[in-house]
Amino acid sequence: METTSKDMRFTTELEKNIAKIKKHLGDSVDLVKRNIYFLGNRQVSSVLFYIDGLASVEHVEKVIDAMMYEGNEFIKRNQLMVSDLETLIEQHVLMNTSFSMITEVEKALVAILSGDSMLFVDGCEKAFHIQTKGWDTRSVDEPQTEQVVRGSRDGFTENIRTNTALVRRRLRDPELRLETMSIGVRSKTDINIAYITGTVKKGLVDEVKKRLNNIKIDGILESGYIEEMIADSPFSPFTTVMSTERPDKVASALLEGRVAIFVDNTPFVLVVPTYFWQFLQASDDYYMGFMAGSFFRIIRYIAFVISLTLTSIYVMLVSFHQEMIPTPLALTIASGREIVPFPVLLEALLMEITFELMREAGLRMPKPVGQAVSIVGSLVIGQAAVQAGIVSPFMVIVVAVTGISSFAIPNYSASYSIRLIRFPLLIASGTLGLLGFSVMFSLLAIHALSIRSFGESYLAPATPFQPNDQKDTLIRFPWWAMKKRPQLADGDTIKLGDHQKPSPPDKVKKPLKLNDENQSESEKSKNDEDNNKDYEDITGLRRWKKKSGGNKGEKRKE
């Protein structure tokens, strides 16, 4: 045990420290070892380790200049004692860099693989951990999956520090906390947990930390890994963890008492807990007027219902309950299905799968070509299928409306959840009619009622019913009417001051007075009398006469 403990710590011998680093990292081509000789005549040996591509070359050169030139000149000029090398380097050489002292080999390895540099000096037991991160990153750009008409255009990137900074810009609150941890035995991915103390619910942060600490995996390559491992209902088709690439959405969630999980190397941030209704809300709802925001939100709810049930209802009515269809419409549907050789259920499944294939192909193909192929392909295949008698025209319309409605869902995770649920509902409706539709829909509703998201009901605030939270569920009330935070928040629940409803004055009581300083007392009093008279003259006749000179006939002659 003693030998293992010694091997995991550095010594004063430079060669042994180099051997320990080489033992774990080997002779990788991107591992750079720079030999630096320090203190002129004494020729103190030192070695700098860093990973090429992860460390900034400018920062590394700055450290080397400080060691070989600036530090030497400063020590010689001031005739400093060189007996304690650690103190000398710490106080007089690495003054313009950010560094720390470590003794553990494991921490040094993590630092090197994270883009920092490790400086080992002969005779020093501690190693210098120098901040030199500087790899290439994607610049802040508009979110690709959550575009808005009105709102900010900046979205998260793959750099975790850039992402936290985007949220900090929006919430300059000293109560905003960021805690860090590392997940993944091999990847050691950086994870940040963000929340606002005094607003977040008691015990929620501890629950998030507990679930994250229980993850034992070799690598985390995207936030989807974590989303799947911390979800309350892993076998549910519904998404219980929200993922977003919009900083304003994360900032809004933090203000409501939620917790955000930032994962390095991904532009998607996780927000917990989440409700089902949030997947149908867009950022535009809060940036435009409350009437327009409520209208478009209702449109999305209608799109959700259409996307989930329209195909199933059509198959159910045509197959089992033709008497529920108006006679002219039933005749139109029957004439269109005269030459179709398949039953309605098989016809619907064929069209739904074809539509999903076209959507997936358009998504995976190169961007300039994908949209054209998906649109042209849908038109050509749909028209050809109708002419060939494989499907009816009415079925093409139903499936097209269903697909377009699914595009109105602002969150992609909720969109594919609805696409998954649609198929069992369609099969039940096509085999058992109204009974199958009712039973399957009831099972889905019961399942949604039983789901929890980090202890919170998935369908809240509808069930359990929370009257105050209804102001921002189906419709959005004006900002001045939403005084309190959602019931999820704890502690500071007031987010709006009193008397915030706009109340502009009916009319201006006194006209503006200009150049009062340049007027005499007599002129001021005269102007005040004239202004008062003009104000009392409701018809405006006196003001018109004053401006025109009082001679209406002469004005007309001229």
C-alpha cells in the first residue's frame, strides 16, 4: 500500500516525475514535452507537459518566456535568494499566469488531458498546474432546433464555459450557483449544475446530485446519455427531462426554481423538473403580446391533438363507424377508395411509414439537398401512389395534415414522442374501432398521470390543479398579472412588484414650457396666461386665431 501511495504522488526528482507521466500517457504523438533551463548559471532543469491542440500555443509560449527570460532577468536584477525554488517561481516568475500547486499524479493527468499544462522543476516536490486551455470551438450561433421570430439569436455551443457565460449574461444574480463534477471513467466529462438559491425547491439540488453521482459509465459524449440515466420513467414514451439550446429558456427555468445541467461537448442543456405543457410553449409566447402569444399557444395545442389522433380517428370512422360520417363526405371517401386494394389500417400504416422515411431522409441528407428531396419526394410519391391506386387521396391529405401538425411542436423531443405514441393508437383504432381508440387513449392518459419528473407530477399544474399556475399553461396572462412564481419555486415566490399594470394618463394637464431660463418674469406670467387660455379653449379656435393673426378672410384671399 505504501508503494502505491508513493507512486501516486510526485517527488523532488525530476526524472522520476517525468517517468510517472510517461507511464500513464505513453509516447502519444500529441503529448508535447518542452525542456526549460532556468536560472542561468545554475541551469535548473524543468519540463513542461501539454497536449498539442488542446493547449493554447500563445499561453504556452508565455510560460516559457517567463521561465527563461523574464523570470531570470527579474531574479538577477533584484539579487533574490534562490534557495526555495517553489516560492521563487510562485511569487516572481509565474506572476502573469493562472496556476495552482498539486502533488497528486491523477490530478496532473486530468489537467494535461483537459488542455492545461504541467510544469515540473527539479528539486520541487509540487508540480505547477498552469491554465493554458485554448482549443478551437464553434462560435455562438443561432439555435438550429428552436428558432424564433422575435427573441435572442444566440444559442449554446459545445464549450461548457461559454454556455454558462451566456446564462450569466442574462442572470446577474449573486444567488446563482454553479457546481461542478466529472462523470465518465474514461471521458471525465465536465458537468455543471446551475440553480438559484432561495428560489429552488428544498431537496431538489440534492436529488439531482444524487442521480448524477450514481452514473457509472466509461464515457459521456452527449447530454442524451445523462438524460436517459436520470429520467424517472425510463420505459415511458414521454420525455420527462427537457433539453434546450436556448440560453433565455434556461434563464427562465432557473427563475422558476428549476435546475439546469450543463454538459461539456454538447450544445443541449438539460432542465429538471419539467411538465408536459412546457414542451408546447415557445419563447415567442413571452416576447410578443399576451393575446398573440396565447393564440399561437392554442394553435400548438390543436396541432398536438391533430398530430396524435387525426389518422387514428379517420381509420376508426372509415373502418367501423361509417354512420358517424356525413353522407356527402362518406360518398367522397368511398369513391376515392374504390380502386385501393388494401384495408384502411394497412393504407394508413403504409403512408405514415413512408412519411417518416421521407422526413428522416431529409434530415440525414446534406442540408442544401435534404429539403428539396423531402418536399419533391413527398409530392411525387404521393401523386404517384394516388394514380397507381395504392392509397386514396383523402388518406394522403390526412397523413399530410398530421405530419405538418407535428412540425408545429416547438420541442424536438416532444415531437418524436408524439410520433411514437401515434402508432399504437392507430393500430388499436384500426383493429377495435372506437373501443380500441378509447382504451388506448385512456391507458396513455393514465400513464401520463402516473409519471413524475424529479418528484413533481408530469401533468402539473393541471393535476394536481394549481389555480395560480393556470395563468401560464393553456394561455398566457399579461406579465403584470403574473405576480408569483410557479408553485414549484420555494422561498422567494414573488417575481413582480405591486401596481405594475400600465395606466397612462388620459390627457396632459400642463403643456411643456421651453426656454424658461431665458424669459423674464413678466414674459413668463404672460405666457402662462396664454397657455391657460389655450388649454381652456376646447374647440381650438383661439389657438388658430392666434397663429393666423385673427383675420380669416385675408388669409383666404392671400
